Amino acid sequence: MMYRKAGDFETPLLEIREQIRHLIALDGFDDHDARERLEELQRELHEKTGEIYSRLSPWEKVQVARHPDRPYTLDYLEHMTEDFAEVHGDRRFADDGAIVAGFATFRGREVAVVGHQKGRTTTEKIARNFGMGRPEGYRKAARVMELAEKFRLPLLSFIDTAGAFPGIDAEERGQAEAIARNLRLMASLTTPFIATITGEGGSGGALAIGMGDVVNILEFSVYSVISPEGCAAILWKDAAKAPEAAQYLGLTPDVLKKFGLVDEVISEVQGGAHTDPEGMAKSLGDALERQLGELEALPPEERRERRYAKFRRMGAFLEEADA
């Protein structure tokens, strides 16, 4: 697998990976010296990866969350589920490729799934609008949520978007209204619902499919009301100050968990999910299976009440006046 660059911090790792790839490609690999050199490089890669990823800044974590090789919804469904049947269209306007939705079998359970899909190639990125949903995408997700509720199917969502698409066409078709309706719908669900932020959790575009009983976030994912670039452009009129904005936004998993905005941080494979999508899907699948078991043990009404209360508590702070 060829790794594409995410940030300057990855340069030393890319160089070691390229040396490993080149060595493996050489004829006569059975040579003893070549095997020893390969083992040495693999140890060096492991140690260097652990060192670099243990001290990433918030801005560098944003770069990992946006890594072009990071697995998207369809990758997780391929590795975690069977018999995925995709649903298309919102029965009003069109199908939105930025959001995939449908039904699948997850470890013996029939489940409903929704998630963002960014695309890999230039053609795919344009077709999927870089994972930025339009109203018809969120209404398609709502269709599947309603069916999940009707047939008592657990609901899994996979979040990875810079935000809902802000174009004039989306606004004309009721972008804010579509997101608001989804929030109301998710607050009313009695079926088990787990949301996982797998990359970028951007603003209302993320929240529109993210009001889960459990909200997970992968170790090197981010979740924020605005992107660092957008925040910097507003505060300092300079998007180049995005690294500084990332420091203040509190968008990393440790901060989000502290304030109760996410429920569980899922550890990633060493070097980030993009280095081993299948292994990451296995780890995430184990967490989802455990969480579904816990949620299914609760009465439906209790699940709904707990979910509603959890989101109502967010943003509540107690300030003490100076003596």
C-alpha cells in the first residue's frame, strides 16, 4: 500500500515505509542480510511511530483525521458487516452521494447504518461532494432511521465530514430544516443507536446523524462546532492561523471526553487507522458489539430518556463569583 502524506510530522515515517517497500520488492529477498535489514527497519518504524503519535498537537491530529488513506464508512462496512443493502434517494429531490445509508448484518445482528463517504479519487470526491451532505442526504438518513425504529433494528452511524454543505442550492432546499428534523427524530428513537466519529466531526453536518445513545470517537479523530480554518478566519481574519485555533477549540478526544461530549474514545492501531483499516474495523467492531449488548439490555423508553438527558446536559456549566 502506498501511503499519501498527511503532514510534515509523518515525513520520517514515510521514508522508512518507502525503504521497507523497496527492500521487499528487491529480488533475492531470501538473503540473510536483507532479512536482517528488513527487521531493523520494521523495529525502527514501530518505535518512531509510537514516539511521533504519542505527542501530536491538536492541529496534527486534525491532519490525521483528514488523512487521504483513512477508512470511510464503506470501508468499515466492508470489513465489519455482511450483505450491505444500500438505500438511495430521499423521495423528494435526489440521491446524495455524500451520505450512504442502508441495512446490513453485523456479527449476527440485522442493523441499519448511515454514514458520510468522502471518496478517494478526484471523480469520487466530486460525486460525493467531499463528504459534505446536502438536505437530501440527511433526509435519506432520516428514512433509514425511521425504518430502523419501525422494525426495531439497532442503528449505527459513522461520522466523517468537514460539515454540512453550505452552498446556496443546499440552503434553498432547506439544509438547516433537514438537520433540525433529524435532531428531533434522533431524540425520539427508542431503538439502540451508536454513533462513531471516524475522522472529522464537523458541526451540524456531524450532529445530524450523531445523537446516539453512545457517541464514540476514534483516538485520532476530531469533533468541533467549526473547522480550525473557519475559526481562524472569523477570529483573526487569517485562515493560516488554523493551528492556533485548533489549540483553543478543544476538538481532540481527551478534551471532548472530559466535557461529556463523547462517551468513549476508541484506540486506533499504531500510526492511525489509515495504516491498517481492517485491523481498525476489527477493534471498532468489538467495541460496537459490546456497546450494543449493553444498550439492548435496557428498556426502550429508558434508552430514549437517557439519550435525551445526556444531550440536554451538554453546555451546562456552573460559574462561581470571585469572593
